[in-house]
Amino acid sequence: AKGIPVFSLLSDFADGVREGYIGLNNRKVGRTAAWVFSKAAKRPGKVAVFVGSHRFQAHALREIAFRSYFRENAPTFEVLDTLVNLDKRQLTYEKLLDLMHREPELVGFYMAGGGIEGAISALREEGSGQDLVAIVSEITPQSRGALADDILTMAVGTPMRRLCQELIMAMERAIKAGVAESPGQTFLPFDIYLPENV
């Protein structure tokens, strides 16, 4: 309303009002996670998806894309109802432990958002011998350690340095040239971390 350009980062919002979005193509992130999952799983079975909230667009797009990949390319897997963890460590820990105990056909899970530390704690506590595929979003000291210990299968990371550089350049353009006639999206390539490359 004041004519100040606003940018959305990581999760897009206010399309048509904001100056631009800078972050990952979350559809590609979700489909990539599903592709890796389907290749890494030892057998078909039940797959869980965690999101922080159904209202967080990045998580919703990842979840939709993850599900669509399985529908199209790996229908022998059953993607369970989405679990909301509010990106909280303790809630994720409790929900994943419960899931591992009550779903004998569980072959793994995809965390489309936060709460990674809770999932890692649950896997370290109960996951030995279960051979679960575990894919998380973002590389942290905890997820890097869990990859190195072969507890996680993959982490998808946002290139934060590149995101900050793109944001500064976009803000500079908006200040110098004014707001764009057609605000856009800047999709950054995402980083893939595996046990063999951390």
C-alpha cells in the first residue's frame, strides 16, 4: 500500500502484490523426494508425509508433488494421510514413534518442512532394523550427522548464500528501476545431500 516492494522467500505468498518470490521450485523438490524414495525403498509399502502446516505453501506444494509422483509412477506405494507437526521437534518425535509402532508396513517418510530433529531422535531411538527411507528438508548439523550415520536417506537443501545474493540484487533492481510490471519468481537450484557426499 505504501509502494514498498516486498519479496517472499522460501514459501511464496501474495501473488500479484509482492514484487517477487525467491526460493526453490517446491513442486520439483517434492517430485525429486518421491523419485529418490521410490528408488531407495527395499519394497513397496506405506509412506508418510509430514508438513508443518497445510497453510504453508512450500510444504503444500511439496506434498502435492510428492503424492502425484507416486500416483503416476509408483502406485504400489500407499501414501498415508498427511501428518501435521507444526515444525516442532517434540511433536514430530511423538508422531513418528507412534507411526513406526502402529504401521508395520511403513517403508519410510518424507518431511516436507521442519521438525527434523524430532524425526532423527525417533529414528535413533527406534529405527534400528526398520530400514526406513527417511528424506528431510534442509541440511542442519543434526541432519548432516544423521546422513553421515546412515540414518537419513537424503536431505534437500536451500542454497542460502545464493538466496541472499538473489534477494539483494532483486531489491537493488526494485529500488533503482521501480516495481516490475509483472512480478516474477526466481527458482534456485536445490542442493541434494546423501550419506555419501556429506
